[in-house]
Amino acid sequence: MLVGRDRELDQIEAVLAPSDRVAAVYVHGPAGIGKTTLLREASDRAARTSGHDIVWIDGRDIAPVPDQLEDALGSPSDGGRPLVVLDSFEHVEALGGYVRRVLLPTLPAGAAVLIGARRAPGPEWGARGETGFLAVGLEPLDPQASTEVLRRHGLAADAAERARDWAHGNPLALELAATAARSGSGAGRGGAGLDEDLVARLVAERLQGPHLATLAIAAIARVTTPDLLVDSLLGADPEAEWEWLCGRDFIEPRGLGIAPHELVREAIRACLRRDHPLVERALRRRVADHLYAIGTGPAGPLAITDLAELAESPALHWGFSWRASARLRIDGLRAGDLEAADRAVAGHRHAVVWEGSRALLEAAPDHATVARDRDERLCGLTVSLTPGTAPTAADDDPILGPRLAHARRLDRPDSVIWRDMIAVTADRDPDLFGLLGMAGLLAATSDSPRYGYLPINPTLPGARDFAAAGGAVHVPELDARVGPETIECHVVDWGPGGVLAALHAHVYRELGLAAPPRPATVRTITVATVREAFRNLGVPADLARSPLAHGASVAERSDSARDTLTEAVDHAFGDTPGDELTQTVLRRGYLERNATHEAVAEALHLSRAAYFRRLRRGCERVAAYLSALG
């Protein structure tokens, strides 16, 4: 229910009125103040009155990587007026620069972006200098509106007055206070905002009832869906539990499912581990099973990050985690970044290692993955690639060359090889390397790779422990001595099913369980084969030499390869916005061939870098699809 926000709704409606510009509204306020409810009402109004097409993205559902934002957004339809809603933006706040610099300029005229975040926008947002930007700070509800909220919850006048005085106008606190009053728990008096003791007390009471497992699953998983409850609940009706969970006052929509308000979620998790540890462990295993199952489909990258967060090993999280994603975002290389890295390593023994990384990135900048903070400051950088995407210059590199040769000699196309990882700022975020490690993998491939070649600096605290936690083995013959630095090579074989299956097994080990079964995966068609065939579609003689071709004559062989690629593009992708966008990029960039790559990227409202990332990811998906067909 939305009460007491008429002024804010009118302001937003005025900015979102039809025009020939792209508008942006930034709604901010503390936890429980009603941002999501306001965003939903404002977007519903825009759809009704202005004809906007709503695209709702929750910051808790994506990693702070431009690719995942593009996946969620899809490709704006020609002639449409999309309204992109970015809720819980504080979880990917460092994507702000990408939103301002890339997303807003590529949206069609009349489109809009509606953001909800806990913190107010920084000065960089106001610097846009456009009339289509509005910042809306949500204040607590006034006494009259607070009383109306409590009245709608069925509280009598005296109880409503006590609850109103405690809640201080915070909508979520009002709902919790109403729940406490109805249950006889009472509402404590504290400072303005939410009383964490009261929340914990209410949670503890609810965890004593028949819905314990349902609440526990909602707290353990990042997002709860009907399918997750079907997979995780035993001895309960998943459909009935879903309806019950959706009716709780602290549950919010999130992505394709729902989740508790974060304050409530943390209270549930703490109570579970304290009072119901066996229940928590059993349900964590079932959630891990569900994530692994959906991770073998289009949800792969997000399932990898979710499984990593279910693990509790600090050593693993040192080099493989998204815990910094609320503070840092992942981006590509831009002007000035190499110079910033130069300054960061100047005078350090690692400078000579960075010289080689810099030379490689000058020739192939797409292999850099960088982390930035909300002020767009470069915080860290990593270099990663695969045998199929490595530029020619990498073969002569003292670190990459031997490792690439090793992967090729052992026929390991599904390998990710990191060359370097550096912190650029002196005040390094403690979770920076974890973010860079995970981002380097996701940037190098959209698959679940089986092998990882880790560049371990033995002088860096935590590096060797991370390699050991992931099951990596030191391969001394691949160590590289570069100036005063030794960069060890630790190779991890994640086994059949790749890193996704390995993280699943890691959670099992932490729970003291026997390892889960692994798939027997064999790739018969390489990404390089698919990419080369796409590039040769207009040259029948070259296309006929592709391993995808069959037949006697050049015409028969080239036609068969073209038919194989067309069929794969038609069937290798799901119906998510990200899959549909990647499929469209392949069709228009390769199969149709009626425009330059640059023209196709512009028509699809993609930056050049984003467009070519889509081509690469599409080739990976087609290779996986054809391999599965044998």
C-alpha cells in the first residue's frame, strides 16, 4: 500500500512525461522507507499514462558487470519508450558510471531510467547538466499518513498511536510494529528508524512455527522462487508455502521471485545459525542443489556467484567472491586507466610484471577487467583470457605463452588463464581480489570452464591459501621469473561440469557431505571453430573447410555449415532478455551480413565493446549447443 507519497509521485510523473529526451529519476532513502513501493507505483502510472514499456531490474539480481545489466535490459524495441527501473541500486552502485556514460546515451528518445538506492546520488549525477534529471529523497511519513497505514493494518486508535510513536514514520517499521501489536509482542522505543532488537524478536517468534523451513530458505537464498521451494521443501505444500510467504509484510518482489527485506533477512540468518543450525545446514545444501541445477542453463553466471557466496571459506573468498559488489563495479578499460596503473606500481617490484600486462592490453584491451568505485576511480585491474580468445601477442608473453601452450597441448580449450591482478588504490578494498578473480572468469567466458591457470604471487598474503582452497596444484615448470618477481602457476581442474560443479561440491564439503554427482561433459566443437565459420559465411571455399561442413562439393559443404550455424542460432538460446539480445547480435552481425558491425551495434543501442562481447558469448553458446548434439 502506498500512503503519503502524492507529492513525490507527481514530481516523478512530470519528469517522465513524454518528451524527446532521456529522463532519469534517482529516488533515495534509508532501509524500509518505501522506495520499492514508490518505484512500482510510479512505473505503473508511467505505463498507463505515458505508454512506457517497463523493464524492472533489481540490483540484488545482477553482478556489477555491464554484461549482466545488458542481459537484464535486453534490446530496446524499435519505436518503444522503455522505462528502466533499477531498484536496490546500492548493491551495484558502482555501475553508476556505466549507466551515465553508456546506458543513458544509447537509450532511444523518450526513454527513462528510474533508480532506487539508499544513498543520495553523488555530484557526478547532477553534472549531467540535463533538465531530465530529478533526485527525490524520501522522508519519514508524517503522523497523519503513519496513522492511516496502521489503520489499514487493523490497529485500534490507542495501539496505533503507540506504534506510530515508535516507528517514526518508517513504512516498514510501521508494518512491523503493527505485526508486533497484533501478536502482543509490543514495540520497543528506540531511535528513529528500525529497531533491530524488535526485528530479531519478531523473527525468533516466527521461526518457532510451521513455516520455519520456508523462512529459512528465503533467508539463505538470494531470491526465492516457486521452483526453489519445490526443490527445497520436504513435508510441506510448496504452493501453499509460496502463497504464505508472499503475504508476509517484510517480503519484497525481487527479480523473478521474492526475498525478505534485508534487515529481516539478516535477523533470520542469525537466528537460524544460533537456534536451528541443523535446519540451516540441511536447507543450505538444498539451495545449493537448486542453484547448481539452474546454473546449467541460462542462469549460469549468476548461479556461479550465488554458489560462491553460499560457501563460507575465507580463503576461497579471498580470490573468488562478489562481496565487494555493493562498493565496486566491474568495467572495461578506458582512457587513462593504464597510466593510473603505471603510477600505482611505480617503484614496486611488480612494475616489471605490469609492463608485460600493459603491452598486451595496448594491443588487446578487451582482455582487461577493471574495478571502479562509485566515484569512477580505478581501484583494481586483472587480465584474463582463454586459449580460443588469446591474441597472437600472448604466445610470446613470458607468463601467458607457456600456459597457453600447456592448455593447447593437453587439449584444454575450456580454460581461463589469468596473467596479472593488481590493486591500483592504496586503500585497497579487502574484497577487491575476490571481485577481480570472479569477474576475470566471467569476462573471459560465459561457460562454466573446467580449468583455471592462476597467477600466484607467493609474496602476496592469502594468494597461496586461495589456490589451495580451490584445489589448485602448483605446476613449477610453468612458473615465470620476471625481473625480481616470481609468478607461480597453480592449475585448478574443476572437473566435469566446470567451476559451477566445483563450487557445488565445495559447499557439500563444508557441510561434511559426500561429493554430489558430476556430469560427464565433453566439448567436441570449439569456440574457435564456430567463430571462424561465422566469419567465413560469405566465402564458400573457406566455409567448406570448416569441421561443421559435410558433403562432397564445395557448395554442399558450405551450405551444410551455414544450415548448421543457422539452426544453432535458432535453438541455442532461451527466452531471457539477455539471451534474446545475444541471439539478435549473432543474426544481424553474422547471418544477415547487411550492415557493418558498427552499424549493427548502433542499431541495437550497444556500445562497440558490448556488441563484440555479445558476439563472443554467442559463439560460446553455439559451440556448447553443437557439442551437446554431438
